[in-house]
Amino acid sequence: MTQEIHFVTGKGGVGKSFVAAALAFRQAKEGRRTLLVELGERSFYKDFFRLESIGYQPQPFQENLDLALWSGPESLREYAKHLIKVESLIKIFFENSVSRNLVEIAPALSELAILGKITSGIRKHGPPMPYEVIVVDAYATGHFLALLRAPLGMAEAVRFGPMGEQSRGIAEVLRNSQLTKVHVVTLPEEMPVKETEDLVRELVGDFHLGPSIVLNKMLDVPSEAPPSDAPVAFAEFVSTTRNRQNEMETRLRDLARPLSKVPLILSDDPMLAVRRAVEVLT
Ligand SMILES: Nc1ncnc2c1ncn2[C@@H]1O[C@H](COP(=O)(O)OP(=O)(O)O)[C@@H](O)[C@H]1O
Ligand SMILES: [Mg+2]
């Protein structure tokens, strides 16, 4: 079975989690077994979808769609378990304050464990990952780049042994654009668009990945001028918004990457909002 990994990144607050959910819903709807996984310690989906709990072990959520939350320490613990295989030794390792500090001062190790987990199905390493698609609601831009760099750095630092070998294996999966897809989410605003331009160039240049762009929270502005008797402030708001959205879209199109637009969806039902986004995502 082939497996695809879709990372969703972008500036903080632009709608990464929302768009990741829509991408995962779409894959599931098209009949692919899909895992939607959040990275970090705190879950967005638990509140958003009003779930009782969400944890490290994937749990069924919708037809063809499971949900999980993967934190660095938990991934590292599972990785250690796989290497050491003796639960009592792992307890000693993780409950020892020195190694706890090690976890804190060596974030690269956590990043590596998370990437190891994400790529474990493709590398046939660790517990089974019976999914055709893994959609990762990943970190914001800077942290995401650090995540991608972790296995390359580790592979250079540790050339031999299982650690070096695994880091190279992970890096290989991440550089393979057949297996690894990146979606950069942005708003039609100066700051996130600037960040998107820089990130896309870096992903293409340094990582040889061809990211897609999702332009989120677009306002549906009529293209014709407002009637001449419309209030001036309103007419001005419409034309400024239209001009800004057009300018941002042009800049993003100049990056020559696939681009989809998601409107600002005003609904108090999160499930309905995500389904609406699924319909417009190309
Ligand atoms: N297209 C959209 N229409 C309406 N609300 C949206 C849209 N995209 C995101 N949101 C909402 O905006 C907020 C921020 O989005 P979120 O996905 O949490 O951003 P991020 O993960 O990048 O921090 C959330 O409440 C989310 O539900
Ligand atoms: Mg989020």
C-alpha cells in the first residue's frame, strides 16, 4: 500500500487546522483511509469538533477518517520503546530528571521522533499505520522548517548506527515529492503573503518540495462598482478589500504553484463549515 503525507503549515492563525481538516475530510470522502493528526501538546480539534478526548492512539472519527494528537515526548517515548523494548527501562529513562532535561534541551530529538512516527508507515518501521493518507496539521512556518531540517541535521551529526540510518531514511521520504506534499495556508494580507513567498521559495529551493497554496478566508466581493448612491465608507471598504485581495492573489500566482481559494465561511456548525471548505478545495 502506498501512503501519502500531507503537511499543512503557514503563519500562526491563518487557518492551518481548519484547512487540514478540510483536506482530510476530502481524502476520506474520496474513499481513502485517512489519518488527521495534530502536532503538539494541545488539541484544536477536541474543542472544535466537541470531542470527549483525543490522544496519541488514532481514534475513529468519521467514515475513513481517524484522528490523533502527537506530541514530541510521546513520540520519543514510543521510539525509545521500539529501541529498548523493556518498559521498566523506559520508565527509568523518562522519569529520570537528567533525561527529562535531555528531552527539553534536545528538541531536535523530539522533532525527529515525530517525523519518525509520521513516516513510519512508508519506512515500514514500528507499529502498523493502515492509512493511505496522513494529513498533518503541522507547526507554523519557522518551526515547520526546523522540523523538516531535523533529520538532515541529525544525519550529518550521526553518520553511523541506527540513528544515522533512520535520519537518512526519514530525510529521503521528506525529499520525495511523490510521498510528501506541503500545503501552505495564507490569508489575503501582506504579512502572511510575505511569509508564504519566503516559505515557498525555501521549500522549492532547499527541500525540492513543490508546495500548494491555500488562500483562506477570502471575502466574496462583487467585481462591479457599488451603486453611485451607496454610502461612501461602504463603497471604499468594498474597493479596498477587492484591490487588496486581487493584489495578494496576483503575488501568490507569481509563485507558480497550485493555488486554491477558500472563502470566509460564516457558520456556527464546525462540521458544516469544514464540509463547505471541502467543496471549494481543488
Ligand atoms: N475559511 C474559514 N472560514 C471561517 N472560519 C475559518 C476559516 N478558516 C479558519 N477559520 C477559523 O479561524 C480560526 C483560526 O483558524 P485555525 O485553523 O485555528 O488557524 P491555525 O491552525 O493556523 O492557527 C478558527 O476558529 C477556525 O475555525
Ligand atoms: Mg492550529
